[in-house]
Amino acid sequence: MSKTNYYHGTSIELSKKIIIENRFKPSKGDRHWLGDGVYFYEEEFYAYNWLIYEYKKKFGKKLYDKNKINKDYNILSANFNISKERIFKLSEKAEHKILFDITMEETIKKSKYSKRFDQVTFPEGVILNIMFKEMRYNSNFDLIVAIFTRRKSNYGNAVLRLNYIPEKQLCVVNNNIIENIKEFDFKNKVSQYMRLINRLDYKYFKKSEVNSSNTYNSKRNKNIY
């Protein structure tokens, strides 16, 4: 897995510090999707999408200034030196997901964790922090990989099993596996990224088209029967 590049979006100041120190500072807290760790994306444009998210959070939800993002933010690439056995594959390995489910079932029963659940929107980070810190899963695994689904059920009445866009996130719980940290030149690819980003929440069918289709099918069925 060491030859593959993974991508991390951050501020320009932090990116310089990371390169100088040759080390990332882990994000910590139950609110993070996969718990404590250093987060990467498999696809470059998701790292850029994260930069947009951070920029809008700071300056306003409706604002987007490509030049300011290019100036104030950066994308780093890195490789992971890790064996397959050390990867906790939440979305790709049934055994790992079942272990997660069992832990969640048992955790819900314990009142001492209820406050932690109340403080977050999604409980995955709580469960994974319990697994990797309190249950010592970090002794056997260095990396958590999960695929989150975006833009589900936006195809009107069309029944598709692939009715989503995957967002693959990687959470490094052992900083020592990260290698070859360097700046990634993303600025010439922004137009390409934006074409992809604009499709993330794209509505394939407009409501009017769906309603029109339903009305037509309703009338057609009445005529048939």
C-alpha cells in the first residue's frame, strides 16, 4: 500500500509545519467521522472539497473564492507503509463491520457512554474511539478505511442499486506508517475538481420532471385499465 498517494487538505500554515516536522498532528474527538487520527482521501478532489468546506465555514456558506483558497490552503500527498492485515476495513470487510456493530450494541447498553452520544450528530467516532483506545484495537490496526455514501436516491423513480457516490476516507491511527509527505500541486486542476464537486449533490431528476412523469404514468394506467 506504500506506493499509492493519499491526499490531505489543510491550511497553508499547517502544511508548512507538517512538512518541516515530517509529521501530522492527529485530529481528536468523538465528532470526527472515524474517531481520532490523521485523515486522508483516496481521491484528490475530495481533499479540495474539504478546503472549500473549511473556507465557507470561516468566511460564509455561500462564498467561494478560488484565488483565496489557492493562497490560504494547501493539499499534501503521502504514502502509507502498511500491510493489509493492519487495515481495519469498515466498508469492505464484513467481519470488521460486524465487530463495529457488536461494539455499538454493547456500548448503547452502558449509561456511562450516553453523554458522549448526546454530544455528536453521528456516533461512528464515539464507537471507533472506544474500540481503538479503550478496547486497544490500535494494537492490531494502524489504519481505518470507510466508504461513506453521498447523493443517495436522487434518481427520481429509477430503482438503482448504485444510487450513490462513494466518498472513501482513511483515518491513520498510527502516525509512523505515513511516508513521503509532500506538497501536491492542485492549483491547475481546480476546474476539473469543481466539475466533479458540482455533481456531488446534483439532482438527476428535477421535481417537476418527476411529478410530470408520475402524472403521465397515472393517466396512461387509467387509460389502459
